[in-house]
Amino acid sequence: MVPSEVQETGPSIGPDEDMDLEFYELREEAVKRVAIKSSVKIHLVVWAVINIFLVFLNLLLTNFHVTGISDFWAFWTICGWGFGLYVHSTVWLTLNVKNLGKKMFYIHILVGGGLIVFLMAINLLTMPTYLWFGWVVGAEIALILLHYYISFISTGHRLEQAIKQEIEFLKQRITKEQ
């Protein structure tokens, strides 16, 4: 869930007469590190906030009386989404693909649709009298819209500041190593 500016800023500019190759390589590394950090942070915060809300909603709807896993449906969203967060982090840490933010947006739509179908099946098998997966559908739609805004619409001003800070951090680390 990183704006496309992050992926495009590094690779889309090229070393020219005003920018030496060392700085360009440093900037590319900074762009990649900022993309990874911001993506994982955003997804972790969203995962925590939404799942805390779903746990509270689950407990509220069962009058704080959960007798088994079939009553605690929030467990399924915590585990499923937690696995998705793990996969997402692994992808960001291991791949170096241009415009990954835009590609990940489309992957999120596919995964979100699959998650909704999976949770609907769990809902119908464990608690068919209350269709709690509707809350997940609403949250998924809101998150897809937020993801679209961040990936395609938002400006990169804050990201540019984060890239500059990361460049300074990398310069300091290089200086210490020498």
C-alpha cells in the first residue's frame, strides 16, 4: 500500500550530469527501503485497528460470552489477515519490481475477494444465524478505496521527505563502515 511515486521516483530518474552515480544508487536504495517500511507499517496498523474492532464487535454481539471457536468468528479474520500480512511483508522484502505498489493494489483486490468468499463460507458453517462477514466486506471495500487513493492519487511530498531522511541514514551508515 505504498504510493506509486515511491517505486517511480528512484528508477524513473536516471543519473545525469548533476547527479553522480553513487548518489543515484544511494537514492534507489533509499526509495526501496522507504517503500518497504511504509508498506509494512501501514498494513500492520490497519490489521491491528480493524481486528481490534472486529474482536470488540464479536464480543459485543455474543454479549461477551464466547463458548467456543464457532462463537469467536474474529479468530478467522485475525489468522487469515495475519497470514496475508506475513505474505505481503515477505513479498516487499524479497522482490524488487518496478511499480510494485500498483501491482499490489490489483493483487489486493483479488486476495480480498478470495478472503470474502472464504470468510463467507466460514460464517455460514459456524454461525449461519448471524452474517458477520458483512462487516468484513465493508472493511475490505473501505480499505480497497483507501489503497487506491494512496497508490494512485496521493502526492509524494511526505514520501520525498522520508526518502531524503533515508538517504542521510544510509550516508551515515556508509561513513561509519569506512
